[in-house]
Amino acid sequence: MGLERIVDIATDNRHLSAHRGFLIVSEERVEVGRVPLDDVGAVIVHAHGVTWSTNLIVALAERGAVMLLCGSNHSPAAICLPIDGHHAQNGRMRAQWEAGRPLSKQLWRALVVAKIRWQGAVLAANGHSATAFDHLARKVGSGDPENIEAQAARRYWPTLMGEAFRRDRDAQGANALLNYGYAVMRAACARAVVAAGLHPSIGVHHAHRGNPFALADDVIEPFRALVDALTIRLIAHDITGVTSEAKRAYAGLIAVDLMLDDGITTVWLAIQRTAQTLARSFQSGRATDLILPAPPLRAGTGRPGRIDRAMSPRLATTPIPASGAAQLSGYRLMWIFVMFDLPVTTKSESRAATKFRQYLLDEGFEKSQFSVYARFCSGKEQMEAYLRRIEANLPDKGEIHILSFTDRQYENIIRFAGQSRRQPRKNPDQLALF
């Protein structure tokens, strides 16, 4: 699943519909904008009097996209998710439901530790001491019985936002910005959870009977600090309300690069990996299968490094990792392309083709075209590991071509195709605002 766009409906009395593969936005039966349905990851509705067609909801669900309805405080009030999310959905949901309390407590510990470490990295990026957060992260036990998460929050918010700040979901200013940023991130997490074949209401820790998206609220925890970091940057640029510029920045957050153990990936793909490995943990019974993004480490210290201070509101093209962490001098980038033509004349062939496509997405490949998937790796060893795993999961029928290139070879191919020089990787404008 590649990077997709967030459609934000902020003007009253818009009507949303689907027509010939497009999401159509109209007012008084006059079209004011359109977005290809295949490009839509989420639709966020804030305005009053907005209406939509059933055909649109079905078309979004068929593509795995979500619709998020927000209140006046920019916090989610309702969400529409697809029912069919993964070819192994039944087995994964059963494993999720039957997961024992010890496993859930271990998973929650991992999520809290990752959250606290990211909070420390955000504080360090803004010139504050994060030593206490290293200590707090080490104190978190299985299930967080001492509520270290809350202890960290009591230190974190006054240090980051000032002593007078109070986290209030109904307040304006910074709180409204945080609400909107979390809504964007929550939509991405909810979509990833469903795409992984999990039930969004069965949480690891969040278990309020009135919360139908408890698992998304678990998965979002390590990613909240990214929203916090961007909010600080927006305020520094005198953006204190949920303006179109702020919305564009938060929508671009999912396109930011993160450094993981096996290379660089986007926030969007990191969320998907978290959901996929969480499903794997439920099935295996091992909390260690869960893969979470960790902040970059300071060289030689094993402690969180600094998030780039230069991060600007135009986040769609600006990396978040620590200064130097995003430099690729220590890596040899490799590209893998998987191109295939699989038969789908029978139900078994169609299931096999769907399963193979889903496998590639689970491995972090992005869909370039319908039957062309690509991802980049941080070195030859990682590339070879991916090739071995792909070969072990090939369907029985069909024609499949797997190509691998170094970053330089890929650049030369682009030149040969007619470009005078390779353009730097740019993330598209992630927000369509109506």
C-alpha cells in the first residue's frame, strides 16, 4: 500500500459522491473538486451539513479507505471502516480474541516503552533534557502496573508546552491542533488495523465498552509524539489554529521518513508494519514479534537521539529523524521491483493472486502500478533476505519477474528513460482540502 491522500472536508454543505473512479465534491450540484478514489486513504469531515452517497461509502470500503467524522473540537466522533480487510482475517481475529492476558500486558508494555522513548526524543529535539524519560522507559513493567505512562505524561506536557499548558480535548489553540493531528494518525492506524485482518474494537489495553476503535488507540501510542513534534513547529511558525496550512502539514506527516532497524520507511508504512506484526504476535503468542518504530539513537550512547530541529510546517518533504540519521552514507540503497501477471480465472487462482499482493504489502512494498510493486532496502544483505522470502511465497501459477538494482543503477535507468538527472524523492501533496 503506497502513500495515499487525505481528503479533508472543511466547508459546510458539501456533497460527496463517487463517479467513474473519482470522489466528487460538489455544492448545489456544481462540482468543486475531484480526487481519484484509488488515491484516497482517508476522508475527514469537519463541516456541518455535509452529505454523501451510499455508492461513495461502498467505493471507499472496497479500496480499504476510511471516513472519519469529527466534532467541533476536531476529535473523531465516528469512523467508517471496511469489513473485509485481509485474506486471513478470520484466523487473525480469532487469535486476537483468544489472546491471553499475559500477552496483552507484554504488548502494552512494548507500546508504552516506545511512546515514552519518542517523547524523550521530542523533548531532546526542543532543547530539553530527556534523561528522565530514559529512566522511565526502563521502569515500565508488563501491563504498566505502576502507570509509568501517566508519570511520563505529567513530565512531558509542561516541559514541552510550558507550565500553564493542560491537555484539554475541548480547548482551542495547541489542543485543537493536537486533536486534528491525532485524528489523522488515528485514521491511518484504524485503516492499518483493519487491513491487517484485526478487529478494531478488541484492544490490547484500551477496553472501554463505548470505544469501537480501541485497538487503533493502542497502535497510535508510539506515533503520537510525531504529532506533538509537528505541533511545536507549527506554533513556532505562528500557526495556532487548525488552518489549511496546519491540515496540510498534518496530512504530510504520514509521508515522513523514519529510520527503522532494517532501513528507512515512511510513517504510513511504519504504522502498517506495526499492525501487521501485531497480528503476527496474536497468532504466535510472542510479544517479541511486534515491531515498533524507535527514535534514532545517539551514537555510542544507546539513548534517543535528536529529532531534526529544521522540521518545518511543510512536513511532506522534510524528514523527522535525528540530525544525520537520514543520511545514507552508511548504506547502499537497493531497489527491488516485483512485476507479475497472475491468472484469476478460478476462485483459487484469484485467492492466490490476492494473497501474493497482500504478502508484498505486508513486507513493505509499495504498489507502483496494479501489478508492479517496489521497495528500497538499506543494503545488499537486506535485499537478498527479501528475495529469499519472496521466492518462498510465490504462487503456483503465473508469470513473475523480480528485478533488483543499486540506487546508482536505478538512477541510470531513469536517465536512459529520458530524464537528464534523477529528481530527489518527493512525497506528493497528501491533502486534498475542500
